[in-house]
Amino acid sequence: MFGEKEDPKPTTTGTVQPAKATDGTAAPPERDLVYAKAAVSDLFARGGADTSLPWENPQTGARGTVTPVAAPYSHEGFTCRDFRASYLRDGSEAWLQGEACRLHKGKWEVKSMRPLQPS
């Protein structure tokens, strides 16, 4: 009621746990990365320069977003882009970095994707 002292100890009422940061050294399972890589290809195929695109693996519940982080550049005759991807699963959070290039027939393909190393 109004005017009563609040209990200083909060009450926990749900099963949602706060996200735990991972140490970033272990790569997520490939079954989850397949969805993140598909989102990267889709994002760049749409010409997404300054936008993020969400992804989710409905079988595992893993999800995140992919975001371009630099302007396109040429590498071995192909147009390439760097990106970052978030990875959330089972209350853990990680960040990945990678490179995708537009290869044969204009299709974007992820060339590398690894845990983001602290700078």
C-alpha cells in the first residue's frame, strides 16, 4: 500500500534468467550458424548497408542479428563486406565477426565467421 515501506529484497517470480556473457572463445554450433549465415547472405543481397537483420534457429531457440560494419571492398576480384553477428542461446550471449563475398552468379557467401576477439 501507499506509504508502506518497500521490502528491500526483490521477489523473483519468473523463470527467465539474465543473459550470461560467454568468454567468446568457443564458436557456436554449426546448426545455429547456418541460420546466421543465411541472414548475412540475405542482408547483403538486399543491399543492406546500414541496417541489421535478425535470425533465429527455431529448433534450438538460438537467435541474434547480423550487421554490416564496413564499406564494401574488393578481395581477389570479388566484392566483400565485413559484418558482426550477435548470438543468444540458453541465457548466454556472444558476438561473432566475419566476412562475406559476392561470388559466382552474384550470390553472397560467408567466407569466415568466428568469435569476436576483444580489441
